[in-house]
Amino acid sequence: MTRASPFADRSARAELRTTAWAVWVPLIVVLVGAIVVTATTKATMRELTQDPTTVLDAPFYIGYVSNLGNVLWAAVVGICAFAAISVVGPGRVWRPFLLWSGVFSAVLLADDLFLLHDEILPRYAGISGELYGISYVAGMAVYLVVFRKRILQTNYPLLLAALVLFGISVVVDLGSKPLANIFSSNLVILAEDGSKLLGIGTWLAYFVSVGRRALRLPA
């Protein structure tokens, strides 16, 4: 039996259009941005498009823990987006929770990946990292209140564990100077970034659980 060309399928054509607008256009904008940066600064295209370890001629393992954290954040965003798009029937009640969870995770990913509160906002927008951190706490509080009923229907101890681990990372970060007088700097950094990585991994496990629950509901 001869298979019909996907271009003859209306849904396939719709997927192509969606891909063009949701994937190609944003990425082309990114590439145009790279051209603008190289034209207006001393940055080279190589510096913008290649891995930092390659550009800096650094060992491959530099920053690998941070890179792993970003991969885990991205996995959460992908899972939330896929589950929100895929839920049908009664499962649609999970869509707002999944969408906003994905958005919140994407913001956290962008912060880690582009050093928003560490460098970009303080240097270019005059917004202190502390103020940005407070906005995270406020945003998380609103998120937990708005979706409390939905969260209570999930394996929420995983979510609580993730929040505790994030809290430990923040506390260690705030007390890093006095702690460095007691413990070695390597141990303090490990406590801060290690608890954060464990928190991101637990956050991912939680949303894997939420996504599975939402998608298993009968249509």
C-alpha cells in the first residue's frame, strides 16, 4: 500500500506551520541576534556559537555540574509542555498547573543558564540579585497557593523535598562567607551547588510523576 505524502495531510501541514512559528522563527531571531552582537561588540561568532570550554580552551569537565543542572531544568520544561499539550478529556484540569510549572521552570533555567541574577540584571538593569531572589520566593508562594488543591492530588512530598533542598542552597549561599571561615571553600560550594543540583533532580522527578498522572487519566 502506497503511503500518502505528509504534505497531503492537513494536520501534517498544520504541524509544519506550527514548527515554523514556534521553532524556526525564534531560532532565526537568536542567530540574527548573534550577527548584531558581533557587529556591535568585540565578540566573535565563534565565541557566541561554540561551547565555552572550546572558546576558552578549558578542560571539558569545567562547569559540568552546572551544565547538568541546566539539562535537568530543560527536561522539566519539556515534560510540562508535552504533558500540557497532550492531556485530553478529564486530564485537561491539569493543563494550567503544567503550563505555569513549565513557565516557572523555564525562568529558573534562564536564570541559571544566562546568569540573570548574578550578572545580567545587576549590571545592565540595575536590579540587585537579592531583589530578584525575593521575587522568586514571592512567585513560589503565589504558585503554591494558587495550585494548592492540584498539588495535594500529587506526590507532593517530592515537591517539598525539592523546595527544602533549594532552601538549603540559598541558606548556604547567604552564609557562604562566615561558613568559609569554618569549613573549606570547596565544602561550602559543594553544599550550596550540590543541594541545588539534588533539588533540581527532585523537581524533575516530581513533574515526571505529575505528567504521568495527568496523562493516565481516561479520555
